[in-house]
Amino acid sequence: MSIDPFIVNALLAGIGVALVTGPLGCFVAWQRLAYFGDSIAHAALLGVVLALLTHMDLSVGIIAVAVAVTLGVVWLEREKRLASDTLLGMFAHGALALALVLIALSPSITIDVNGLLFGDILAVSRQDITLIFAMAIVTGLLLALSWRDLLRLTVHADIARVEGVKVDRLRLLLMLTIALSVAVSIKIIGILLIVSLLIIPAAAARYFAKTPTQMAILASLAGMLAVCGGLAASLQFDTPSGPSIILAALAAFAVARIFSVCALR
């Protein structure tokens, strides 16, 4: 029995995203960066609007805005006058408001709102898959090269700085990597759901992992299972693919939690 090409493309794209979001989701959980990822996702609408206005590829516009927001937050954080969550809220909602104003001023702009909010993994192209796996390779290399320093930063930033770790530069690199992964993955999962694919598989993996490395690997595997299960459910019951994937991830978390409770008895 032959498999339709769009299903193969969807599986490849979803697996590529899971490879990226698995280990990054662990650092999001460890360093409490979920709101940062959510802010990048909300600001992505501005990237879409700017891309449409300048006739650029949507991914280029989203990535540009993600990088700009990350650099702006890190720069203002150094002044230590405002809390990080305050800055993130300002940037996220400011970018969202600017996007809505630009849409109102440009009637010619047409946007697939549902596709942006909830993703459309079944509509990915070969170009999207290439971009996703390129991001996965770059992310894997960065994490492999700086894994120990990132763990030191996660455990205690001040001690890591004393040990010679360039904390500020490393944190900026991590935040940029998370921002880029969110930007690249939005077309697959959607603005409202992408952060869920970062945090839920990592939360499920925590119940079985004994080391940070194991948690990163298990988080990627949980993400892949969620993608496969969610796509299967979406095709079987004709439900939206993005929300179906997130529900599959939640199911994996529930199973992990049940096994963990049973193991303790």
C-alpha cells in the first residue's frame, strides 16, 4: 500500500521538529524559559506580516522578528531595571499589536489565521523539511559542543561564571537557538501550540530519565511518538493535525506519570 507524499512530508517535518524541541525543551524546563518561547511565538505574527509586505519568504520574516525580539530582551535585561517576564510581555504584545495594525492598514494582506495559530503540518513542502533538518543539525552541533557548559549554567550561573564559563554569551546563544527553533516550527504546530511541544515531551521524559542526557534523548523520542500518534489520529478522525499532536504528547505525559506512580508503590 502506497503512502501519500504529503503524509511522508508531514512525518519527516514532525520528526525533524521533535529532534530540535526535545533537547531544547529540557533547557526550557530547567531554566524556566517557557514564557520566552511563548513570547517568540506570539511575536511571529509580525514576522509573517512583514514578510508579506516585503514579498519575502514567511520563514525569513518570522526568523528575523524572533532574532530581533531575543536581542532586544537580552539587551534590556542587562539594565536590570525591569523583570524578564515584564520585558517579554512588552515585546510579545507590542509585536502582536503592531502586526494587527499593519494588517488593518494593508487590506491587500491575506493571512490564513487558523494555519498560523494551529499549524498545518500536512501542507509542508520539501523546502520546509530541508530548513527544519538544517535547524536540527545546527542545534545538535551547538548543544553537543556546549553541553557541559550549558548544564553548569543551568545548575548555577554564578558558579559557572567563576569556573570560566562565558555565561552571558552562552545564555544568549541558547535563547537564540530556542527562538530560531520556535520560528522554524510555527508552520508545523502553530503559534498557540509550539511551546507545548517544547515542554510536554520534556516533562514526560523527566519521569524516566536519570541524567540530563537521557532526558534530552527521551524528550525527542516522546516528541516523535506524539507526532506519529497525532498525525495518525488526525487522519483517522479528521481532526486538526497540530492540536492532535499536542493531545498525543499529553497522552504520553499521562502514561509516563501513571508508570512513575505505579513504580513507586
